[in-house]
Amino acid sequence: MRNLIFFFFISLFCFSQEAIQGNIIHDNLEREYILYIPDSYTGNEAVPLVLNLHGYTSNAGEQMIYSNLVEIADTANFLLVHPMGTTNELNEPFWNSWGIEGVDDIGFLSSLIDYLGVEYNIDLNRVYSTGMSNGGYMSYTLACELSEKIAAIASVTGSMYINQPLFCNPEHQIPVMQIHGTMDITVPYIGSLNSESIDNIISYWVSFNECSQNANFSTLPDINTNDLCYAEHYVYSNGNNGSSVELYKVINGGHTWPGAYIPLAGINTNQDFSASEKIWQFFSKYDINGLIESVNLKENNTEKTIINSYNILGQNNSEKGFYIELYNDGTIIKKYKL
């Protein structure tokens, strides 16, 4: 599935003017990215920039389609960049969030932000990073080591490497959102020999941001019982400059992106909420100086539709390009052109 999705995404660059596949040279390496530009972007006003980082063995195209943050960018008017990591000795794409592989990913992402800031009208006080798994680890590393350019981060199924909080030294408060399943066997919620537990991570950022130690707790409505999991929401607020720390704890959830249209086989993908929607709602409250007082936060109250199948279509004589069709019990719900 990974190679298939990436193959179809190559066609996007032939048939859409909304996505640009580009590259920059950093540290004598050619580094790639996919930049999504919503139709609402005119260049007349500065807009936010969101970095969306892929997981280990994945790639920029897969992360773009899997997270579906492009749909949020269309309505919220922000630029969305999907950078590409390098490959290890096994030819597997990864982010050097651990800082031990000799690849300067921090410098690459910093240079990419600078480059896009010159090429496009970006509000450099509103640059955010999110990512899946290894991309979540890398987002935490950016919070620790590139805080002068990062306003807030969100990690989905990622973590911080063991003892990283001891060496983390942000220059300012960092609002943090973590989304994690308790049945994640790839990045265990309780931690491992290599990774901090999610509870330890939340505790660190609550303390660093000087948030309230008592969380505002709620349980999300279990809209879809077929996903075999449900979500708890913890909000630690009133931190420095209005910062907060939020945790979506997906009980029995797996190593997946909640709300994804294409659930990973055999792993519980929560469909009670959209991680992408929650991440942008969180990011939109902050700039690099903290809480934006005038921000207008509207919850998306649109009715959720259960997606239980999908189909990837190739070219035909009447319509050029490739498509994904989403179905609910045999009825087509939505069609995306790639």
C-alpha cells in the first residue's frame, strides 16, 4: 500500500496546480518536499505554515494523503509542507530525531522554513510542526532545538527519546498536543528502552510551560463503535503566555492517525474525532509569543460520516488523473482527485 499510494501521488504533480514538488540543497544534500497551496492563498496576506512530517519507512506523499490535512488547509488558509527525510542503510526513509545518524534534519527543516518564507508570504510567527510516529519524535526535537522558529507542535503516535527532556532547552513556552493509543505496539504508551512514556512527556511539558497541574478531563462521544476504541481528552491550561498541553488518549487505539480515511489493516483507528481537525484548532490559538487573544475558534460541527471502504481509480478516457473514492455501505461519500 505504501508504494502504491506514493505512485499515485506522483500523478498529482501533473494534474494539479495546488501541490508543488520541490527541493533545496542543505548540507550538500538535495532534500525534497511537497508543498500544498490552498486555493484561498493569494499572497496578499501572511499565512501560517504547518510542517507535516512522515513516519519511519513512510514518505511525504503518503503523509499528505494519510493525514488529509490538505482538507483543513483549504478552509483555514495555511500553507502545508510535507518534507522528505533521508534514507538509512536499509534504504528506509526516516527523521534523525535522535541526532545520532549524522544527518542534519534540524538544519534542513530550519532552512526549508527560511526558504519558503522568502518564496511565499508566510507569517513566520505562526510556524507549526506535526507528524506521525517518527515525525512526531522529530516535532518534539524541533520544539527542543528550533524553538525560535516553532510556535507549537503536535505529535500523533510519536514520543520523545529516552532522557530527551533532560537535554531539551526551548527558548520560550511550547504549546504541545499529543495524540496516542494505549494499544500502540510500535511506540508504546507506557514507554520503552528507547522512548519516554507518554505520561512522562505530558508531565515534562506541563511543568516546562508552567501549566495547571490539574487537567480539564472529558471523554469524547463514542460515535463509531466499530473502531473498537474511544478517546479521553486532557487539557492542562493557564501556562506561560497562555500556553497549554493537550492529550488525546485513545483507549485501545493503535499506531494510527485518528479520523484517517484509510485505516491501517488490523489496527484500531479511532473514528470518533479527526486528529487533523483537532491539531489545527490547537495550532490556530497560538503564535510564537503565546496565545492569540483575537483568535476565532469555531468547532467543526459538521456531521461525521463513517468511511468503511475506499477505491483508488486509474485513468480513463473521460477524466484524466487518479482518484480516491470513499464509500459508506456501498454509497460513494466523496471523491478526491490526486
